[in-house]
Amino acid sequence: MNTICDRKRNYLRFLAHFSAPLFNAEEKSSAPLVLLRRNTYLCTRIKEFTNSNIMLIDFEKIAEVHIENFKGGNGKLDTRNYQDENVKIMYSTLRPHASTGLHTHLGNSEIVYIISGTATFHYDDTIEEVRAGQVHYCPMNHSHYMENLTDHDLVYFAIVPERQ
């Protein structure tokens, strides 16, 4: 017959076994206590996230903004943006023969996923083409700009996580 203490001990062993990769060497000796703290933290974060009521971003419901010469570039950029204190998420179309201006990501980075078309990225001393299904990553404190050197629209999805 299992007592309540035995069940709790077994549960903690179970959690410690499956959460072992989460612990560093110093934490392993106090695994149940650390695990309890981490579970409490995780439950708090999940509650905060689910209370925010933002789980789906529907770009169809966000007004499109038309920008000429974005960040000092040339041509037209059409974009639908979601932004809060943690992130900026953009679903954008860079029109044929248009470009964004050179800009530096101070305190943040940018991830650009190409949905359709081909982007030519200029960063540091490098130029590279990024095609549909590929990602360009601009790390924090680096500069870049992109061009659409084709006769077709360049459609992309960009994420700029803000550092706290």
C-alpha cells in the first residue's frame, strides 16, 4: 500500500528522471526542489501567456500599410505588422526592383523567411541570394538590407524579437 509520501516521492523521481537534461551539475543534488521551482515558474509563465489572449495572429485582419523607400531604400513595400512589447512580426511584399535601406539591429535581431520570390541580402561584407523556403538571419548589432532584383513580388515573413 502506497502512502501519500511514497506517491509524491515517486512522482518527484519520475519528474527528475524525465527532466534530467534541464539540470546542471550543481542542481542535481537538489533536483526535487529545483524541479518544483521550475514547474512553478513554468506554470506561472503558461498562465501569463494564456491570459494574454494572443495565440493567433491573422494577417488578413491587419490593415496593409504601403511604404515608399522603406528605411531609406527604393520602391514600394506593402506590409501587415503585429507588434507588442516582446516582438514585431511582419508579413510583407517587396515589389519588383525595390529595396529596403541599410539598417542596424541594435538590441535586437531579425529572422526573414522567404515565402515566394528571391531576395538579395547585403550584410557586413557579404551578398547572398535567399530563395523561397530559406531564411536570412541578421544577428544583433549587425547591419543589412535587402533588394528584390527580379520582375516578381518578393513575399516574406520577418520576426524581430525585442530584448528585455
